Amino acid sequence: MSNTEPTSGERWLVLVVKIPSEPSRHRVAVWRELRRIGALSIGQGVWAVPDVPVFAGGVARALELTEKAGGQALSLNAAGRGPDDVARFRELFTTARSADWAEFLADCGKFEGEIAKEIRNAKFTLAELEEEEQSLERLRRWHRDLTARDVFGAPEAAEAAARLKTCAAVCEDYAERVFAALHETTEDPR
């Protein structure tokens, strides 16, 4: 065994969580929190994240939820026994982030499709614009969250950043169309 200290990304925080089976809402709350932060489920009640600060708040919330539910949690600092373990953890974690990015990209497509539909239907209202702007803001928050927890850099991250810019441009174009349509109807016809 090596005497060298593992580098960041080679250290993991492993949580072993045990919660009473009933009521199930407690297990679900902990599960949702751990999924929200991007923790890997590596076994029944066993979760892991890279040991970096971005995960600290979510881990603390999951531990608090576990305690409130009358459960028990054990958090362990861990490191792989060798380069193969480190590579495997990175691969598993990056694969999970790739799935997150794929879902994000699909939602970008839905966003773009929704605006295209509103343009086809000439639905140029302030209410619809506000709804689309809220959807864009949700995409931006999601992108920030995914970027923060994608500590190893999934290959889809760059595509997602470009796609978010496209979504913003599509929304800006729609906003210009809405304002043009509103000004057309309020102008004096003389």
C-alpha cells in the first residue's frame, strides 16, 4: 500500500444509510436529496460522492433527514486501493453525470420545440413570454447545478453549455416577436 495521500477526486465520501422501512416518505426524502446532489448509489443504503466541498451541503441535509427519520448514518472517508479503483469510481460518476446531461439536453429540445410551436401558432403574449422565460431560468439553474457536481467533466458538458446559449437566443428571438406583435396592435392605424 502506498504512503502517498490521495489527490482530490481520489478521495470519496461514502455514506451508509439505514432508515426504518415505515413510513416510506423518510427513505424517499433521503433518497431524493442524495440523487439531487448526484450521489452514486453503490449498494443498498450505500452512497458515494467525491470528497469535494460542492457536495457538503447536500450530504449534511441527507444526514439530517436520516436522523430526523430515526435512522442511522455512517459517513466514511474512502480512497481506492489503487489506480483501477480510482478509474472505476470516476467512470461510474462520469457515466451518471452523462445521464444527467442527456436529460438536460432533452429538456433543451423540449424548450426549443415549445417556442417553435408558439411561433407557428402566433401566440405572442406577455403571459406566454413570461412562462418561457421562467422555463429558461429553470434550465439555467439546472445547468449551474449540473456543472457544479460534474467534477470530472463529462463529455456532454460542452454541448450542454452551447445548447443553453441556443435556448437563450431562441427565447430572446421569441421576446422580440412578442414585443413586435404587441406594438403592432397598439399603434395608431392612421
